Amino acid sequence: MTPTETGVRIAPMRPEHAEQVLAIYRLGIDEGNATFEATAPAWEAFDSAKLPAHRLVALNQGDQVLGWAAVVPVSDRCAYAGVVEHSVYVHPNARGRRVGLALLTALLASTDAAGIWTVQSGIFPENTASLALHQRAGFRIIGTRERIGRHHGIWRDVVLVERRSPVIR
């Protein structure tokens, strides 16, 4: 576990975190600006979709999950072996305390160490806090995919962000 300057510990995501991780995911879904998903999956589906070495939780001193981050491969083609898409979610009560930045910083250290050269994501443009967080963490905006998907019957844009590893050449 890694302590951060905010007193939050970053630790590997484990099955005992499942209930809290999925609850935070559901809160993000319910807010309407985090994902196109309408419901959180069961733990087994969530767990099997994420790369095991890059699944993290932020814990307070009482081991309550304040947020989580994880990655999925973007493709099974070998040319994209070093490219992943990430998600980062922070409980509404923990926002503004640098939990998201601590998670992203630890996640990027993990992906860099594993030889992953690009970490990317799509963010709704209305999610200005997430866009600012990603820019603070070293992501750059690539562009906007306009009307890329329907969310509750409404066309939504997605801002593409990526971070190229400074250690993988």
C-alpha cells in the first residue's frame, strides 16, 4: 500500500472491496456524466474485464473505499498490446481531496512499470472536473467524438484523452 500526502492509501483492488467499488460505480452512473453504462455489472463481470495488475482503490484510515481506478485492454491485436483504456471513479463525499489524482498517479506508475505506452479514456465534456483532473495528471485532449453514442435517448459527445508514457520509447 502506498500512502499519499492526503492520508489516503492506494492499494490493489481485492474482492473484499467489491461492494464499495460497485457502489461508487453506481453513484457515478446515477449522476449521468460518468459513463454510457446504465447499470453496474456484477462483481464477477467487472473483475474479469479489468487487468489484474492495474486495479487500485483509494482507502481512508478506516479502510473505506473512497475511489477506484482500473484499466482494460483496447484490443487483442498485438500492435495495441501497450494501449489500455482506464476508468477512475471517486465517491462524491471524497471529491476535492485529491483522491482522483492519487489514484491516477499510482495507476500511471503501474502502467509505466508494465510497459504500457498509452493510457486513454473518453470523458463526457460536461464532466469538467474529470477533464481537469486528467490534464493535471498529464493527459492531453486528442479531440471530441461528436454524437458518438446515445445516453438515456440523448446523443452525447465524448472528449478523448490520452497519456503517453514518458518512460516507454
